[in-house]
Amino acid sequence: MANNPSFGKLESVDIREGWQNEAANFTPWLAEKENISLLGQTIGMELELEGTERTVGSFNADILCKDTRTGYWVLVENQLERTDHTHLGQILTYAAGLDAVTIVWIAAPFRDEHQAALHWLNEITDERFNFFGLEIELWRIGESIAAPKFNIVVAPNDWSKSVARAASSIANENLSDTRRLQLEFWTALKEFLEQRGGTVQIRTPPAQNWITFGIGRTYFGMSATLNVWEHWSSVYLALYGADAKMHFQFLHDEKEEIEKEFGQSLEWRELPEGKESHIRLQFLQRDPENRSHWPDIQEWMAATLERFDTVFRSRIRNLSLD
């Protein structure tokens, strides 16, 4: 008879054992790269740190980030104690002061009335505003080092609203046949990527011929496109913003090394008259209108997006105009 395996027992650790002070200990810890990444994974965003105790309009944010997929602000408000009305008021001020923003309120723990307030804010605001409530915990097994864990107690409903709107549009025949096909394809690709379990995921499938993905830095992004009329698909890295052309040249200087690592030649499109520059790979001779071709397109897109992410992510993060 096989021996039963032995397991350790999870034990809760008092928050104050990890961080004595919110401003002096917790905020600097959360602002570290790996911990911002952990927060981003929890809420389903790629976060780029802008700074701590930063002024935005007429107020200060404990931590200020950007969602690299959208370029929108993400403001983090911390409490190493039970939530209170003062911090709720600050969150309302943040939302009033910006056109599009995600608010992440971290506390230990959340009062029921403040959870209800965040749920209400998510219900009455449009998709430009997202409100998260997270509880921070510390756990250890035996004498191990304590490990942090974020628990989502309130999440925005913008994703479900977007999907519901798209489904409603299809039901009401507000989408053209092409838009309907595109939405169905991206929805199928979303399911494929989730089953695949890679690093690239889709949040909300759009009814359009392209979709974007974050790659860890504002003014950079990956896109996948679906050309229904000419029967081709592509994946490309987009560089935009004031320094796009210079960043493109920096990457182009490493063209030989990049293509060797990528495993094939890429199309380098500086687009000097345009605002963006692209590094692209096309996939020809597959008809998106033929659903039997979808598995081939999905497999190619998933593998290519992951290769772009692997080859370019660290290079992009290390790009500097200096």
C-alpha cells in the first residue's frame, strides 16, 4: 500500500509582522517591480509603475501606474487596516478628477459597507472607470518565509458589460456580417488562449479586425489582425508616442540578433510619415471566413504572439533614450 503524502499547514500571519508602517514599508514594497507584477496578475492588467506619492490633478496617489494595454491611469490606495470613509472619499475624488481610471483599494480587511460602495460605483459608471477592492494577507507553512496574497473582494463589471453589449448587438443584428465574424473569431481565440495557458491572454473580444495586447511598457503593444477580404492574418509590435521612431531605430540596430532569436525574418516598417512604427509578421493563405481554417490561424497567432513577447519584452523594458 502506497504511503500517503505529507503536507504542511497554511498559517495566517499578522500583517504588521510583514509591514510595520503603510507609507514607510508597504507602499515601497508594493512599488517594487515583482510586486507590481503580482498586483497586475491579480487584477488582469499589465502595470507599469509611474511613481509613488505622485500628484495627479489636485490629489496624491499612494502608487500611480499605467495599464500598458490602454495607457489609462491605475491608482492604488493602500490601507494596512480596516477600510474607512476617509479613503472612500479619496477614491471618489480620484474618479472625479480623471476621464478614465482604474482605482485599486487595498486594505486589511474590507468592511461590508465599503464593498457595497465599490459594487455600486462599478454599476453606475461606464467602462472608462473600474473599481477593485483587494484584501492583503500573509501566509506561511511551518517556519517558512511569509508569502503575500491578494484576494479580490470587489471587481469591476466592465468586461461582462462589454460582452453583454456585443452579444446584444449580435442578437439585435446591429453588427454587420463581417463584424459578427470578427467578434466570434476573437471570442474563440480567447477560449483557445485560456486553454493553452500561455502568457498572452485576451480580456474582452472586440467586434473589429484587430486586437491589442500589452507587452510591459506604455507606448508599446502587440496587435493581431484578421483580414477577412484578402484572407491573411498578422501579428505585429507597434511603437507609438513621441519617441516611437527613435525606439524603432534602437531595435532595428539589433535586427540581426532579434531575427536570429525569433527564428525567421520580420517586416520592419518604420512608417516615417505616420505616428507609429511596426515590426510585423504575416500569415497568408488562410481564409477567416472558412471556420475550418480557424484552428490553424489560432495556433499560429498564439505561438507568434508568445514569440513576440519572449523576444521583445525585455528589450523594450531596457530601451532608454540615454
